[in-house]
Amino acid sequence: NRYGPNKYIFNKAVASRYNGFAFDNYYKTVQENNDSSYYPNPRQLPIGEFSHNEARSNGDHGMLLFHHEQLEKILFSDLKSTKNRYSGIYFYNAHNVELQNSLVAENKLNVHIRWSGDVNVTDTDIRGISSASKHLSHPPYYHTPCTGYFGSPIGVLMPPTIYRWNWIYPDGSRRVNRGTKLTNVNFTLFDHTDECSDSVPISFNTGDKRNGHWDYLSSFSNVQVDGVKLIDAKSANDNGIPDIIISDPDGSSDPARQASGPGTFVSNKVYLKAFAEGNCDLYSEGILYCQNACYRTVQLAVGQTGTSSYELRVTKNDGSEVYIPDIYQYDDNVNITAYHNAHRNYYASLPAGQFNLEFFENGKPAWPQFVYETWEAIPDCEGHVDPRDLTIAEPELYSGECDDLIGNGDMEQGVNGWLHRNSGGEFADGYLEALQGVGTGGSMALGYLNRKSFNDGIGQNLDTRCFHQNMNAFYEIKAWFRLENETEAFICDPFASGRADPDRCPLMTLKNVRYLDPETRQDLDWDYDQRKATTVATQNRPDGFNLLHGVMPIDEKYNAIHSALMYIEHFHFDFDMILDDFSITKMDGACLGNFVRNGNFEIGDSRFWKEYGNSKWEVIDVGGGKGLKVYDRGHDSHGIMQYLHINKDCVNEFDRFLIRVNYSLQDSE
């Protein structure tokens, strides 16, 4: 379709070896300059009209559309696709597609939708297999139908998840996070008691699940099924998708023909029917139809460590409540569980109303370090929950609970609570290991080994309640580390900062998220702040350990964050890290006395001090004490500085302060 859009009308494709009609943009298709990132992307060129075509008895698929993501609607209309070996119509990585006024019948997979979104099927008949076809294809004529590799017919095979969430087109428009919409679709010939008994109108490709949750927002309007079977939610549940939700905007798809308003097809779970206003009737293959129910789903992402026994309690303002379990696939894989983005997730699908959400462990209120919301798209029905209707309860903090934000900072509990930022869960891409006797003073330490990128880091999720309830507080960050190359200690250069410099030291980063609009909570704003800590020029301790140090003030931005991951990164990937004695402790703001910290350098390092402009420094002996030597300044105005972390209540207008510095200037030559 290079010179499209073209017209493809009134064609027939019969008995081909492979496909009848195939529009296949190979997924690596690029422009002549090898670029696929800007419009016009070859995968976004319009196809043109495809109508009044017929595909029959082809060796693989009748009609297939692969890797098409054009902005304009792709319309397949007035088609017939019958008796093809595999798929009648196959949409793969296609978006904004409509199948209209067509007949799809007696294919193994009549309409096969995979990794495709915003798909509409309207005014279409979908049929399983007829008695005549079973007779004509039965031995001695051919193999017994619906057996062996061919399997029983499926009407529509849907994916369980959106392929590309919040995809943004080159023109800046955003793709809607929607799945498949069926309107005026009739399913027949799917009820059988013989070898074709596994036939079903609607089924799901659970092999393509991501996190075990259904987020493929879909709706059925006036979908009619001639038979007992409807939607195979049981197989989906058995294969890791327990929470299917498909809306019926006007009740026209109610199998009992009794709905007077919107309804919803849901998996047979207590938490999916607890708040329905009408009856929830159970049908074949584990699907419920709930009358007078319209749900919108919110995902709650929480910390994954130490939360495997947590439940989410959802309480409506009328007093009714339900407990929702997590959907999590990695508790049996230690390395994936320790991956920083492998958050534990809870999904609440709710109708209109006011709801309070709380986490519990063994019947007691609990807090999973952080909680942030991701709202799925608005369903086609009316009467669903709104972000303003939810309140997430934060349990009361105990005295001293926020004194140190790091748990297991002495590593005596091994890897408990610690996370890595590798590319995934493979040990070959890096892993954490508890190391006995290699820490400061021979203590337990944590090894971060076999890194592959300077972005690979080690850290912990912090309790966001401590950010919400400690406005204007200060936290001092201290982490003792040793870099190793083939088990030999390596002393990094705190003044080397370029990515290409192998001597560079680690940096501390706070990955955090806020809602762009705290009221609607629709969009998330992620930040990666690296200004809160710096390596300290220690005196090359004999054990090779160095100090990473800084101060984190809880300002208005941090007071509003809903996830906080503090981690150490940036050092060259040739090096492993031994980490010990990591703490983020509350620090009083300076009030009376000296506002400058570590002004006499008697600690023996330069904590609290940082460069101003371009300069280097080191702690030296001066007479009977210590001093800071500053050298290799890039300009007369460059030097060192310190942020004064002051309790503002102690500073008043017209207060006067004495500034005193002892210094000596030396010839740089």
C-alpha cells in the first residue's frame, strides 16, 4: 500500500496457500532514511477503501491487517470471510479499525484481535460451525472437525490488555485507551455437544497478558447470542485474567432481556458484583451479567516488598464493603520482585458513589509505603465512579516512625526491602546479594553485582506519609559504599561527572510522582531529582568505603508526591557496589547558634558542602585541626557553598547575624 490510499473492492480470494488478503507492514518498516519516529510513519499511511471482498477456504487467514496505526479510521465493510483454516479476519497491532456489515463464519478464529486497540465491529454476523459443515468435513471426507490442531471455532478472540498505553501520535494527539466495541453483532452456531463443544462466541488470548489484569476497556451494544454460551471468563480466570469487565451501555445485550439501563459483564468475583445496583446473574463459562451497573477501574500501584498479605478494603458511603486482593505475578521470583518497577497492583472497579479505600494486613490497618492511582479510560456507559469520589486512607504514624526513612539500612536482614533498577528480572542483568563480613567494620553489607548500565541502581521505596505529614522538615542522607572491580576496591573521582568518564562516582536520585491535577488525578508527573546528594571527598579510607551524603528538604513539591524511590546510580557499569549503613534521618532545622554545619571539618570529610561553579576540594590538616582546600577553580567566582537548612520560625525580620570565615589564599602554581 505504498502509494495509497487505494481502493480494494469486489475481489475474491479463494484457496490460496497462505492468506486471502494481507496488508502487512513489517514491524521494522521505516522510511528511506531508516527513521520510523516521525510522521509520515509507513505504518500510519492510510489504506483506503476495503469493501465487498470475499475470502474463502484459504490456507492460513482470510484477511489480515498487521502493524497499521493510521490516524484515520480503517474501514473494512461488506465482507465475507468463511471456512479459512485459522483466522477469518486478523487484526494485529492495528488501531482505529472498524469491521462493518460483514459475515465471518466457520473459521477457527473468526475475528482475531491481537495487540490492537479501538476496534469496532458493527452490524456483523459471526458464526461457529454448522451441522452441514461438520458432516461434509467428517471422515471419510477429511479429518474430524474441531479436533487436533484445528480446534473448535471461536467467534471473537480478544486481548486482555491495551497494547500501548497513552500512546502519543507524532502530531501530539493521544490514542484512546480502548479495546473492542461490538454493536449489533449476532453470534450463532457455537453451542455443540460433540467434538465441537469447546466452541464459544467470545474468548481471550491470555497468553498476551502483561500483569494479569484486564484493562482492555470494551463494550457490547445489542450483542445477541443464539445459545447458552456467552463469554469464556472461566478459561481466562484459569489462565491468569480474573477480572474481566465489559460494559453494556444501554442494557441491550442482557442475556435475560430484563435490563432497564446500563449493565456489565464481569468475571465471577465477589468484589466485581458487590456494589451492583441490580441482580448479577451467572451464565455459562463463568461470566456474570450485572444489571444497573456501570464500572470504571482505578489501578492502585503500591510497594511490592512486605505487602504480599495485604488486602484492599473498599467501603461505600452506605456502609457496604468488600475486600479486593492484589493481582501480582512475581512473588515466586525474588529478582523480579526486587525490580523497582514491579509494583504490586490492586484494581477497584466501581460504580457511582463515594468510596473509602484502606489497606489491611491480618485485619489491621497497614500502609504499603506508597499508593498512586492510574485511572483507566471512561467506559461507554453512565453511572461510574469518578476520581473525586475516592479517598485513600493513610494510617496514623507512630511516634518516631519517620525518624529514618530507610528500613534495614544496616543490611542485617539481607536484601529485605531493597530494590534494583536492572532491565528486568534476569540475574544475568544484575542482582542483589547479602554479603556477610564485608561491610564497614566487618558488618553485613549488600552487594549490587553484575550491572549492565550506569542507570542500574539500588535503593528503596520511601513511606510517602512521611512526606505528606512533615512539611518543611529536613532529612539527612548518608550511605557508605565501596566500588569494586573484580573484587578489588576502586576509589572514584567525585569531580568526574561525564557519562563517558569511568572514574565517576555514584549519584543519589529520588524518583517521584505527583498528580498534574490533584483533583482529577488523571495524569502523572514523574521526576528524577539528582540534586539531593553528592559524593563526599573522604580521605580514601583503608577499607575503600566512601560516603554519599546530602540533605532532602520536604518542600511543597515533595509534600505532594505519591511515590518516592531513593536509589544510587550513575557509577560506571564495570563496577559492582558494596553498600552499608544507609540512612535518611530527620534533621532539625538550624535555629540558635551556628547555621553552618561541618564548618570546622573535624568530621574529616566535606559533608554538607558542595561545589559552586566548577571547583575541586579536599579536607586537609591545618595546624591542630582540619580545613578545606579548594583548588582548580574554573573562574574567579567559583568555589564552594552550603545550603543553610534553617528552621524559618527562628528567623525574624531585622535579625542580624555574624558571618566569620578563617581562610588562607595560596598561589595555585
